[in-house]
Amino acid sequence: MENVYFALTEELNRDGRIAVLGSGQAVVWHRLAIMSKDGDWILRETEEACARVLMVLRPRRARYRPGAPLDVRWLAGGWSSHFELFDERRRRVRCDFFTRPPRLGQDDVEALFADGEAPPVVDVESLVLLKQTQRAKDYAVIGELARRLPPERELELTTDPDRILALAPSFPHSNRPAARAARGGDRREVVRALAEEIDEMQRRDRARLAAYERAAEPYLAAVRSLDRDELAVPGGHTRLVELAEALLPTSPSRTEP
């Protein structure tokens, strides 16, 4: 069965690479999962890329879900845009777009759009960073993804204590606390160090999202008051831009929209 998210990725990039598939569908692409419930794309931060997405979504009768409008003013502030549509089999398809993925530097993002033969899918190491979220289930995925990396990078990024115990003796210069614990040979200390590290990553991601949630409260309340038909592209896009200009700061650190 055709993967609708892979097909959309191809369509979005037909005239040049503007959208790189990430998160759950990237895990599917790398064959570490058989399915994921939605699609996430890192988008070029240009008006042309936003216009291309809206052009692809319009004939598919896509509607906005609560989120920022697909406009570079808000995307540049770290917001994301959310849509849903139904495919020809009446399956719900959810599509999320953002240009400033958390934990990836701007150079790393630019590299995703570089000319070359690489598929329009986030590479394994970048995917590991994207998966460092507040969700506990993502850390098992990180452990599997890290096995695809060179051993030294796997040691720095894996969440599997047994892999750290196996790799740490080969890289005595690693300052990762779990690697230092592994060189002492005590698995319990490795597990403890990993738990503290994961807890810190989860807390940072939770705090990041909380800032966006607080900043978006008035705007999202207005969006949720709209009828579903009012959220359909293209009219829904115009409506959300109007609401965002009045109610949504371009970044959560700003107090005015």
C-alpha cells in the first residue's frame, strides 16, 4: 500500500526541494517502524515554499487544525502549522510543517536542503535530536536509531545502557556521564546517569512547549471557535493570518503579535 506521506513528500518537492520528512514518518522511512499516524515536514523558510504547500494541499481539500498559519513570520519564530485531509480511501491524513526544528542548528537545517542525491528525509543523527522530546516512548526509538550511527556517535547519543557499556571502553575521551559510569563497570550507575539525562531533556522540551502554549492561548481559542469549513484552504489560511496578526506573537518571547 502506498504511503501517503511519502507521496506527499514527492509532490511537495516536485519543482525543487522545499520539504524534508521528519519525526515518525522518517522513522518509517529508515525502516524502524511500519507506520506513524501523521506527517511532519521541515520546510524551507521562504514565502515560495509556503505557497507551494498550500497549492498542493488545496485540491486535497485540506483544513487547518489548531496551530499557526503557514506564514514565514510565525514559522521563523518556531511555530508550526497543522493540517488534515482525507485521502481517496477516506483515511485521515495529518500534516505538520515547521522551519525551526528544536535542537537542530540553522546550519544543520540548511544542510537538509543541500543539492545532492540524499532523499528528502531527515538523516539519522538529526532524527535522534528531533526525538529528544518530553515523550517517554521516543527514547526507545532513539536507542534503535543510534545503532545506525558510527560507534563514537552512537556512544554519545544512544539511550541503551548495554550499548554504552559495550562502547565506552573504546572511547575513553567521552565525557558523557553515562559513558564515564560505564568505564567503572557498574550498570546501575549507567542506568542512573541515563535516567537523569533523559529527565533533563524531557524537562527542557516540556518547558519549551509550555512557553508556546501560554503565548498561543488567546489565538487558539479564536481558532477553535471557527467552523470546520472556515478552516479549509485557501480561505482558512486568510482567516488564520488575520487572527494571528491580532492575537499571536511571532515568537513566544514577544508580548505583542
